[in-house]
Amino acid sequence: MYRSHNNGELRFENVGEEISLSGWVQKVRDKGFMIWVDLRDRYGITQLIFDGERTDLSLVENARSLGREFVIQVKGKVIEREAKNNQIPTGDIEILVSELNILNESKVPPFTIENETDGGDELRMKYRYLDIRRKPVRENLIFRSKVTMAVRSYLSQEGFVDVETHYLIKSTPEGARDFVVPSRMNEGQFYALPQSPQTFKQLLMVGGLDKYFQIVKCFRDEDLRADRQPEFTQIDCEMAFVEQEDILNTFEGLVRYLLKEIKGLDLEAFPRISYDEAMRTYGNDKPDIRFDMKFGELNEMAQGKGFGVFDTQELIVGIAVPGCSGYSRKQIDKLIDFVKKPQIGANGLIWVKYNEDGSFKSSVDKFFNQEDLKLWADQVNAKPGDLILVMAGETDKTRSQMSVLRMELAEQLGLRNPNVFAPLWVLDFPLLEWDEESKRFHAMHHPFTSPKPEDVKLLDTDPGKVRANAYDMVLNGNEIGGGSIRIFDKAMQSRMFDLLGFTKAEAIDQFGFLMNAFEYGAPPHGGLAFGLDRLVAILGGRETIRDFIAFPKNNSGRDVMIDAPSVIDDGQLKELHLKLDL
Ligand code: ASP
């Protein structure tokens, strides 16, 4: 037996017991004929004492040879500690060691393996197995496991069947770029790794499985943005004989269950807003509603008053920044500089201070009197003491610029509290999105999403206006999940491919299998997928998904631990028909 207890387990009640422990040496403190060692495992740290006076002097000699991260086993007696440590649960006791076995030695680790480490990101990724010995990283992985267990338990209680779909599939150009895998046995042909199991879960519905889920890896060869991984995990779900309302209820139930199980929180029914309203009110389809600062449109009250800058603009929009009417010129200038940064690209900001005494002071006092500004204040829901900030310009651009400013202010004012959870549904997304570059429509969600029945007639006349039976779940300003009610009718599906610019032959080549399936009694169905990595990170109160992935890739998509991707040798290339015999 390597151990009778783990290193987080022993308490004052155990004093006097003979025990054995195993683990890693975190720290050695050598005081001559006494040596203390902090012994670590997944469960915690227990202090060992090697005492030449109370046991054997040779034991102390042995202990002196221990280095950081040596793997040892000890036997000894639990004794009361003289200097108690109330920082750790085992802090009342220590182990008077009577036998020491060195199970394995260790080189000096490249960074300190403690809660706070001196290792940089890349170094810690290279030695991820050492980083995982650190409590914060280990706890994140355990936390992730807790979340996935809870997901499985909710979904299986609800009757969902966990089905594994295949990873070697066919490449389709729609959506992001595929990772492809050359086929040795089929010269010149390639598999692709799935960007999501979308079509397969739909086929499972045709197959009558009724309720499916899978915690599944998805692969997308996109240009990496910060905190994106080329392979990531989804909680992928599909249900048959459902309408949007059924899906919303089932998966709101899931997230509510997770917040209760994991965080002990009871949440009210999730608010629902339309995509249009989200854009109008927050300039964003994934609004953070932990704080207010809703947009107020000011065109009516701000145009035609002689302020030329406003008169010609498509949209004038303001927000009330709570409690900031006392901002100095310098503080406001900083915000103006912020919105003028090229990444944001606004022309500037108009400001109005709604003073505590109810009066207004603004950068446009020449054009607007106190009554005018009171109307603005009402429109943006400002209270005395608030600072009103206004932007003007082309509608979409101005909304998105204002949205960036809103988030920045919330950050500065500490309103993005990671311990507050504010989920909502965003509904009624547009079905199609016009792409200027290719001069054609793209599916906003994916080509299998159904149009709202009442909008189907617009498909011929004004496709850009058609709304979809598509929904996103948003949590604290992040899209954590999204899905749709699907098309289940062959004619409609083929019409959709037409609209998206597929030729008949392309549609059949790429999605013939799905359209064929739709000829054999496809039930109405719909579903959604959650991004597990992001969901776990948010529940864990953190920003970066990498912290919750066992072996993440860096920002250029490299695995620095195993050094991948890498070149393969000529023989392999030849076998895969990727290298011509010259
Ligand atoms: N497959 C979709 C996605 O990956 C989710 C869904 O529609 O269920 O975004």
C-alpha cells in the first residue's frame, strides 16, 4: 500500500495514528538535525518532520537528499504541530516520519510549482504536466469535470442519449475552414475533421433517437483570435418533435441546473430579447446585462437644433454612465481618445453632465438648452449624478462603437463582476447575412436553420429581411450557446442551398446524404450547442478558456509541449500520396 491517507485528509483527530503517505516534495526546510518537508498530492499538502532526536539520525540524512518534486512514500505518526498553519486544512498536524522511501527523483523543475509561479505562459504550456501539479490549474480541470458531470446528469435525467458521431468526415466549404486528413487508402482523397456534428445529429433525429447529446470535440481552421482554440469542445444537443419554445425551456433548465449545482445560485426565468432589440439597446448580439447603460436613440430630440454635426447623421445614440457626472476634462478626454483609436474608429464623443442639482453642463451647450438636455437624459434613463455620452454616425457602425465604449466603461467602473451571472436568450436572428466581398448571402447560423414561417414569403422578395428560428444563449456578454429549429423538408432545404448560391450539383455533392434522408420521413427537429470551454471558464469566474483545457494550444495554434504541427518524413508523405516521385 502506497498510502493510507491522502495529503489533504489528516486532522487533529488523527493525532497518534500510524499512517503512510505518498506524494511530491514541494518544499524542504533544513534546520540541521530537523528537516521539514511539504508533501503534496491532488488533495493537499501535509507537513512531514524528520527529527534526529525523536527517530533516527540516518533518516534526517536521507531526507537531506530530497529535492523539489521528488516522489516519496513515508510512514510515520500523526502528531500535533507546534506552530499551527490555519491556511491549510491539515495545518494542525504534522507527520513524525519513521520510514522514507524515495520512489522517484526529479530534475529541478523549470518553474516553481506553487499557487503563485514564476513561469511564463509558454514555459508552463511546454511543461503542462508540471503546471497541472499546481493547485489553480488542477482545480480548474477538476472544476471542468464537475461541470461536465452535471451536464451529463441533467441531460440523461431528461432522457437524452449520448451518441458519439464520427470524426473522419467529408469536407464542406461552408462555414470556417476544415482541417483535412489525407487518406492513405484512397489516393488523392481527404477526410475532414468536423466543425460540428450538425448534420449527423440531424440524421440521428431522422433515425428516431428523439433526444441526442454529445460532449464533443469540434475542429475549425480559423485564423486564431485571442483565446480561441483550433479544437474545442461543444455540448451538442438535438431534439425531435419540438418547437423553439421546447428547446428554450429544456436548455434554460440545463443552465439553471448548472448554476444551482455548481454555484448554488437560484436564477429567475432568463430574459428574452430579439436580435433587433439587442442591437438597438446594446449595439451587440451578445449583450452583457449585468449592468444597465442601455442605449437611448436621440435623433428626434437632437436633430434640427442647429448642431450641424448631428443633423446629417443616420443615428444619434447616448448612454448614461452611472455616477460619473464629476468626471474631469482629463477623464473625458481619455474616453474620447479611446473611441478615436483606429480599432474603434469613432469621430469623437459629445458629453453631458447631469449634475446632482439637476442642472446640465455639456460640450454642446451652444446648441442645446437645459430643457433639450433633460429630454436626452430621459431618453437614456439618466439620473442626476450621471454622465451622458453621445455618438453619431452610420447606424451599424455607431452602435458597435458605442457597444465597445459601454463595455470599456463597465470594466473601468468594476461592473463586470465575475460572481454575478446574467444569462439571457437572444431570439429571431436574421436568416441570411449579405457578404459584400462575395456579393452573396451567407447563412447567419448555418444552412440547415429554418426561416420563421411568417417570413417565408419574403424569401423571394427580400431575403435579407427573413428572420430565422434561431436563438443564442448569452451569459455575461459571451455567446455560450446557439442553435435553431431546422429545415426538415427537402424542398425548403434545396431552396435554401439555392439562396446561398450553391448550384444543384454542389448541393447534391455536399449535402445529398441529408436531402436523401429528408425523403424518408424526417421529423420536425431542432437543437443547439454550447461552447463547453467558454461556459466552464465563465462559471469558474475567469476570462481565458485555456486555463480550463488540459493541453491547450498557444495563440498560433501550436502545441508547444509535443511540438505540433510538425513535418512528416518523406516515406509518410509518399504513402499518403502527398509527395510525387520525382
Ligand atoms: N452546430 C451549431 C454550431 O456549432 C449549433 C447548432 O445549431 O446546434 O454552432
